[in-house]
Amino acid sequence: MEIRARADELIAEHVAGSAAAAAIPIPVVDLVAVTAVQLSLLRKLGRLYGADVGVGAQGALAVGLLGAALPRVAASALKILPGIGWIGGAAVQMALSGAATWALANALRDQLEHPELDREAADGADVARTLARVERLWRRGLLDADEYARLRRELFDSV
């Protein structure tokens, strides 16, 4: 089985597991279970692609986990209400947890399959920082207009 197909399979299994974990009727325990499923998936995808993915290894993933937590906390809190609160909270949380798991997994898979895109983004950020420095030097009068234009041209040509 090719790597991409196995990754799709892992993602599908863990999206279902994440949604099932979100249905746990005990507030906060459900959040812990969903997060555990997501972290398991991220580690397994990393191993599949030959990368070491730790809990804090990918800043974007950490942000994604935190970003998905707020709506999940609100949905989990609805479970405190008897009857309809639990049903509504569980349904919302199952959907949000499955979607967040899918999004996190696909973001990591894209990064693992195309590491050059991450480097290109970093290179672009380096050029942007250097361009900002050159512009500050020009505004302060430390570069004349010709030097400023030449440096800008060189920076844009390097991208």
C-alpha cells in the first residue's frame, strides 16, 4: 500500500475515533480523549513519513490544537445541561472534533509531503525582513535612492 493511501486510512480511522471520543458524556474527559486521539494520529503520520513528530515539534499543529479547543470546550460544557444539552453538546462536539482532527492531519500530511514549501515560506519571510530593514535604512537617510533601489531589486530577484 502506498504511503498516501495508508495516510488516508489512518486519517479516516482517527477522525472516527475523535468523533467517538467526543461523545463521552463526561465534560473535560471527552476533551482529553479527543486530544489523545489527535496526538496519536499526528505521531503515526510522522512515523509513516519517516519524521519525528513530538507534541511540541510543529508550532502550526500546536496552534491548531489550541484553536480547535475553544469550540470543543463550549460544546463539552453544554453536556452539563440535562437531556437536550447533552445531546446537542455531543453532536456539536463530535462534528467539531472530527473536523479538527481531519484538518490537523491534512495540514501535517501536506507539510510532510512537501517540506520544500515550509522552506520557501521561511525564505520569503527572510526576504521580507531584509526588505523592511533596507527600507528603514533608506528612511533614516543611511542609504541613498540608488542604493535603496539596487538592494530592493536584488532582494526581489532572489525570490
